[in-house]
Amino acid sequence: MSENVVRPGIAVGMEDALDECDRTFYAVASKALPLGFRIHAGIGDGRFDGVFGGIEKTFNPLGVTGKAIFPATTLSAEYDGKEMIYGLRLAIVPGLKAHAAWRDGDTYVGLTFTY
């Protein structure tokens, strides 16, 4: 459900659909705040054991001579119900994002495409 001025966005989803590590179902609410900040809070099972949440800050592209010099970049800090996760996300083109994160000493990198 889309976010509006008074209501947060709400989503339900599943991570690891093929159950290679720990299939997880979740529901989450998300709300934009001033100055490019966004907060999230949710509940889930599996990797998201119970209540989880996070905060992120998006930095929009900087322009030099009218051209963007880096894509929209988001820094995040999240608690997944067990441990903290620190991440970086780059919006490469509409719908395509590159991700990098650090959780409990392990590094994660990936790409997502949303249509």
C-alpha cells in the first residue's frame, strides 16, 4: 500500500523464496521524513525474528555542469531482530539498484530490479 502524507507505506513480502538459507515472511511499514530520511518498522519470522526496524538517509545526485556525477545513494542502519546491518544502495537506472551491506562481520553485495 502506497505511503501518503499521513499514512506510512505498508508492504508484505518474502526473502529467500527458494529457501536456500532461511525463508522469511514479513510485514513492514515505512515513512519518509524531512531531509531525505526514512524510517521502517516491521514484524517477521525466520531471519527477521520478531520486531525489526531501521533508518536510512538518501543523498540525491550532485550535478556538475548539468550532469549527475553519481547516482542517488542511500546509507542505512537496520536491526533485523537479531543484529545490526549497515548498508549502502546506489540507484543505477530506474528500477535497478546495487546494494552492499555489512552484518555480523559478513559482507553482502547484490543487485535488485523492481518493475
